[in-house]
Amino acid sequence: MSASNSNDLHRSEIDAYGFKHGEDFDYDSYEEFMSRYLSILARRASKWNKLLSGSGSVKRSSKVKRYVRKGIPNEHRGEMWMCVSKAKKLMDSNEGLYQRLLGQELDPSIQSEIDIDLHRTFPENIYFCNDAAASGKQDSLRNVLKAFANHNPEIGYCQGLNYVVAMLLIVLKDEEKSFFLLEKLTKQILVGYYSKNLRGLNVDQMVLGELVKLRNPNIASHMENKMAPWSLVCMKWFVCLYLDILPIETTLRIWDCLFYEGPKILFRVALTLVLQNEESILTARDTSQIVERFRKVKSQPLNMDCHTFMQKVFLDSQPLKMATIDKLRSECEQNL
Amino acid sequence: MTGRGPPRLNGAGAGGMCQFKLVLLGESAVGKSSLVLRFVKGQFHEFQESTIGAAFLTQTVVLDDTTLKFEIWDTAGQERYHSLAPMYYRGSQAAVVVYDITNQDTFARAKTWVRELEKAGSPNLVIALAGNKADMANRRMVEAEEAKAYAEEKSILFMETSAKTAMNVNDLFLAIAKRLPRNEKQPSGEGGSGHTLVDPAQDEKKSGSCLTTPGLNFFTLTSELDLRVFKFEDVYGVILNRISTCYVVNK
């Protein structure tokens, strides 16, 4: 990305993904961050180009993991998500499946749940807004959600998936790829998150509570004293995978790790957000104040600098083992 | 329209501050978030993003010299999020159950919400039923009389509202405010997300220089152009922590 491009980008009201900047968008911090981030992006791009020269794909290795954690460049992001999540492999071995699912009629009640949300998904985004001329991706969104519901009757349609799929479509620019990545996401990475009883989602929010307890008992007991279940604060973090919670560039960096490393990253980010807002939480008078304060994380300059934020995420959460999470999951499952 | 008369309230001291938790419940896409947006910010979006989990907003209303702060939990409407609702209505003093007048199913769903609140909500919970999208009366499927009769039977508040035109939106929240008990004074919190509304029925004697907004609900906030902004202290000579501005529009 050239410097002049970036200048256009951050002066514009619309970001690189078609989103309008919010009212509280801090242009100065963004400018300051971008001026530093551009050189990082250039360096990462050249490293990735070298990594991908030849086969054009990657195999799992500590080097690739490190590269992913430092951010997949935009031009490779879609392909790399498909590759590291093995969604591409799944797609290649299921030729024609997506088209077949699209051709099947969907239960009208589920179809209407989807249709209700189509116009309400990123209405401010240039690709999803409801201007007839611009709403190119709304039909694709309907298609992917329909195919997914047909393929997963135990899930059907869950509010929140509309945002996730919309973002997949923005990055992957392809319905079929978005469908198979969604399959990987819901069946292997975030099992039970979007099911009818939201069990996986509820368990993981309790797991976060346990992790906070281990890492910072003060915060945990303050929340308990205020009778504030973590889900009041973090439901949307887990449903929308930080979309609309954190700045978009930061969210995409999280998704890079999500598709490579799995759900651990959701906990790491949550822990960082909780720990960095320790004072806000501890001085909050009641639940509402806690929630109100957390609403501001999106506009915190610290969180806009996605590169520093991600470094902090891996430092803050220290080594976090999947075995720890699984153990907590089974304990929480019993208490649910 | 109800609640136009001067409210009679007991025990409201001058400059007192009360805080209430209010929850919005109802089927997906009936306009819960739009009602809140209209009430809190005076805005309406034709395409309002679907709510995930719940959104939290605050709005302050002045009634009888008492400042009431509504802490509003705007919940997700999809059925699978239903099991989370108790987390939001538990401890609430007020609940607005919303349906869409153009959709009979949403009225049926509203009734089941009312039943659930009667069973599981706090005993003194003030419940209001809102038949939203009243601007779309040409596609009406739920008669106002039917809903009104139901509300009377249940002894709950009822109004047809339109978040789009602002019809009855502020009235609904004021009617709820008038029913809320006001004995617990609480310290004010951080700056609320919205403006301060003043009930004109209460306020006409005080607000000498006010503006009229013809064709709209009697003190609807439409745009900043329609309003005069007073420093709260200037109007009332009282200083309320963190409430710095107050919009006053006359009848």
C-alpha cells in the first residue's frame, strides 16, 4: 500500500472494507498509528510473498504460526484463511455441495428469520447498504445463510451469523468459499456457539469467568459482588467474534489467529480487554456502569493499533493451553 | 394517548435523582432498538442493525422536579436468545413488551412475554405493551382495541407507537416513569448517552421561551434545529451532577 493510498484511506469516511467510520472515530490516533503501521505492513507483505512463492499455500509450522500472529496481509488474507483452516480442502472434496444446498427449499420460518436480518446487516457498509445500486452482497449473504441452514438443521439460522458471514464475504469475495469457511468455523472451531440452545457459547462465557478468576481474582470477585455475569459484558464478543467490538483491522488480525489456532484467541483477547480495563471495572458502581465502560473499548486508541494490541494479547494471556480451556469447559458444562 | 394530565406523585423531592432499570422484550424486528434510539437520541434509522445479546443505553427524564434515569436494556429478539432474558429483566423495575401492529404473531409472542414477566419478574414490575410501527396502519393486523382490552385485563400500560414518526414514544416512557415508585435516591452515574427530556405538562410554567414543533408529538426531539438548548443550571438553578444540557420544547 503506498503512502498516498493510505492518506486517502484515513481521510475518507469509508474504510478499506466499506464501513463508515463511527461518530467517535479518532482520526488523529488512526493517522498516527497508520504512519507507523505502513512500514510494518510492507515488511510483512514481503515476508509473506517470499513464504508463498512457489506453492502459493502453507503448511502448519511454528514459522507460519508466527507469521499469522503478526498478521496476514490483505492480499493473501482470504486465501490463507481458506488454507490454514482447511476450509479449502473441505471445499475441494465437496464439489457441487454448495450449489445443491442453494437449490433446496429452506423451511419458510427459517427463511423469514434470515430475510428479516438481511437489511439489518451492516446497513452502513457500502456493500450491504440498502441502495439498490450498491447492495451487491446482500443476495450473497442470503445465499450463504440459506445453504448453511439447509446443511445444518440443528443450527438453522442464529442471529450474529449474519454479521460473521457478511464479513467473510467482504474478505473472501466468494459465496462458496464463505460457506465452507463458515462450516469449519461452526463445526470445528466454535462448536455449539450458534446452536439452538447456544450451549457452546454459554459454556465459553463461563470459562472466561474462570480464567479471569485465575488471572485476576480481584476483578472476578468484584464482578461477583455486583452480581454481573460475564455474559452481560461479553456475549457479543463471542457471538460476533469481536466484530463491532474492536476496530475492524484489529478484528481481522484476531480472525487470522482464530482460523489458524482456534478458539483460544477469543479468550486471549477477552482477557486482555478485561485486564486492561481493570481500573474501570474495580471503580464501577454497578453492573450498568461496567457495561457502559466496556462499550468504549472500540474507541480506545490502544485497541486501534492492531499490531501492538496483538502483541499485548499474547503477552497478557501468557501461555494459555487448550487443555486448560477444555478442562474448564467440562467443569462449566456440569454447572450449566 | 394517555398520561397527558399533570402527574400526581408522592415523595418526589426537588432535585432528587432516581435510577430505574428498564428492559425491552419482544419478537425480532418489531422495533425494540428503534424505540430506544428514538427515545434516547431522537433518531430513527430505516434499517436498524439487529441486536446481538443486548444493548445498554441510558436516558434521563425530568418529572416533578425529580430526575429519573432510565437504564435501558435492549435485548435480542430471536427465540434462541430467549433463555438469556431473565438476566436482563431480573431486577428490572420496568419492562416494555413490544409487538409490530402489522404482524399478528408478534402480538401473540408479546402476550407470552407478559405472562413470563408476571410469573418471573419482580412483583412491582411496571409493564408496558407497545404496538409499534403504528405509521404502517394500512398494513395493520392487530387492532388497537384488541391490544387495549388485553392490556386492561392485565392492568398494564398500553400505547401504539411509531419509532419512525416518534408518535407516543416519549409518552410511553413518561407514562412508565409516572408509575414508578420514587423513594430511592441514588447518586448519578457517568454521563448518560442521551439528552434530558422534560415533561412539558410539568414544565410549562417554567419554560417561558420555548418552541413549537407542529405536527409532531408534543415534545418530540426531531433535530437540534427544532430545539433550544439551555444549560440545566440556568433553567432550574440547580446543578445536577453531569447532566449539563437540557432540551425544552413547549406544547
